[in-house]
Amino acid sequence: MTQSFWLAFAAYVLVSYALTYVWHNTTFAPRYEELGLYRDDVVYPLGEGSWLIQGLLFAWIYPHVFSTADDQWVFSGLKFAFAFGLLAWSFLILPTAGKGKVNSVSNYLMLETAFTVLQFVITGLLIAFFYRGFNPA
């Protein structure tokens, strides 16, 4: 594994952790409380474990699917954000809105869509930045 891989992995995990904490536990905590979505005894290691798995996969996949050309990193990072953000949104947010005990589906969709867009734009650009100029061959 290269330095680019580990920097991309760390960027995804650390940004996801920090953003999740600030978004869900401080900034919008009252809104999530109103939604009635989360259990009282949240099992944080499960979420953290999912970030580790995602970070490993995204850091490995990125240079094989997206351009690492020095002059393309912003565009490639945004393509990554769109592709994997949309995938994450379809796997996580839509099913939860459809089957979860959410007091307001529209509020949940709005909050989580905004979070997912922010998370993947930031992490996509950082991953692309760390892989710019990298030759995967």
C-alpha cells in the first residue's frame, strides 16, 4: 500500500468521524432527537467499523476507477463524490426513510441528504488530492 492509499484512507475515516460527530451529536442533535430515529444506547464501534471498511475500499478503488492526473483531481474527486455519495445515499438513507421509525420522513431525508453530500464532497476532494499525479500501474 502506498502513501497515497493511507492518506486517502485517513482522510475518509477522519473526516467522516469528525463531520458525523459535529453534524449528528452537536449541530443538529435536537433535530435528530425529534426524529426519534436513534436508540438510547448507540453502539458507536459499529459505525466506526463501517468507516474503516469504507475507507479501505474507497482508498483502494479510487486510483483504479478515477483519473489521478494532476490536472484532473478536482473533477475526479467530484465524480467520486457523486458516484459513491449517490450509492451511499441509496443504501443508507432511502431504506431508513422507508422502513425506519422516523417521525418526519421529509426532515430525515433533508438532513441526511445534506450530510451525505457534504461528507462525500469533502472526502472525495481529499482522496483525489492525495492521489493526484499517482500512477497505479
